[in-house]
Amino acid sequence: MKWVFNILFILVLLIAFVPLFRRFLFHLLVGRQLIKQQEKAYRAQQQAERARTKPGGIRVDSTPQNNGASKFKGGDYVDYEEVK
């Protein structure tokens, strides 16, 4: 029973104070899954872009039309006094 406690204690110390060991454990537990999710998202994005464009066609990103009217109606005049 004592050796199990010693092994757990050493493992906790390694995790707490050795960044290289911590990074290795993170990569084992989370890193692979994170990389898989990033690749999956990238492939989905590439397929979406291919679906929007026809083969050999030209893709043009259009800007939203605002009909030449600005939403800014003007402002109020504020008196000011120059301070020297």
C-alpha cells in the first residue's frame, strides 16, 4: 500500500512541477483529439467552399448593399470654451 502512495505522490509532483511532463500528458489525453477536430473542421470548410463554386467558375464575394443611404442623421452642436 505504501508503494502505491509513493507512486501517486511522485506522479503528482511530476505533474505539478515539470512542464515537459505536463505537456506530454496533455498531448496524450487531449492533443490527438484536438488535432482530429481541427482537421475535421478544415475538411468541412473546404467542402463548403467547393460546393459554393462551380468547377472552372469564378467566385466573387459581394458586399452588402446599403442603397447609398447612411444611417447617420447628424449630431448636436456643442458649445465649447477654449481654455488656455
